[in-house]
Amino acid sequence: MHHEIIISGFGGQGALFAGQLLAYGALAEGRHVTWIPSYGPEMRGGTANCTVIISDEEIGSPLTRHPTGALVLNPPSFDRFEPAMKTDGVLIVNSSLVATQSKRGDLRVVYVAANDIAAELGAIQLANVVMLGALVQATGMLRFETLDHVLDEHISARHRDKLPLNKQALRRGAALV
């Protein structure tokens, strides 16, 4: 098993947090992992993305030019990463913000109205977790029980009140796949 994932959006959309959840989950399942964040000069509102590689084998390089999976949270991320996807990759698109449809027939594309679902749950900040649930369901890369444990261990004290909503957001995203 080898997954090379890009998670990308505007700063403040939680792309880096979603990547950390994936990385911690893979570590908890005994896999090899890299997590590399990248963000623009603006703290919130600029672009932010991260690369997560999860493998059963040692990882030769933490970089990827052609990801096997991507979560795109906004239109610029779709424009940048959809063309770079590896054939047979999984592309999860936040259809609440991205109106563009993929024209590639060689990808599995899942459109998730993540912002709308997060708003229904009462916390718009959970759009990233909804998307993550869809990715994990589409790829089978991690067990949801592992992600529940990771959330229990790594969610900050400031956001502990949102712990049950985070777990619910994961399941809502998964249910759409």
C-alpha cells in the first residue's frame, strides 16, 4: 500500500490539520509516513497545502509530483492539482466552493458539499474533516476507529467541545462515497 496525498485550500480551511490527522492515523497503524506543510505568506486566506505519503514500505522521498489522492477545498486548488493527479487516483472536491467538474475520465472523482454539510453540523470549520472522511472511505487507507482515536489524542483543548462533531463529520463524508 502506498498513497501520496495532497490536501489543499485557503489558509484557515484546515488543510494542514486534515493532513496531520492522516499522518497520525497512519503512524498509529504502524505505517511509514511523511507530512510536509506548505503555505503562502498570508496566515489566513492565502493558499495552504500539505503532502502526506503513507506506505507499508520505507518512503524514498517526501515529495510527490503526481499524487494518488487529493482533497481540494477551493477553486485554485482544483486548478492546480487536478491536472497533476496520477491515473486511477482519487480526487475529493469540495463542491460547496468548486463549481468546476473534472474532465478527466481516468480519475475517481467524488464531489462533496463539505461546507454545506459542516454548516448542517453547526461548525463550518469541519468541512476539512468531512472531506477527509470521504477520502478515507474512497481509498480504505485507514480505519475510522483509528481516526477516532487520533482525534481523541490530538484535538486541542480549545476545540475539545467539537470532538463529537469531528467524528460525526468523518462519518458524514464517508457516507457520500
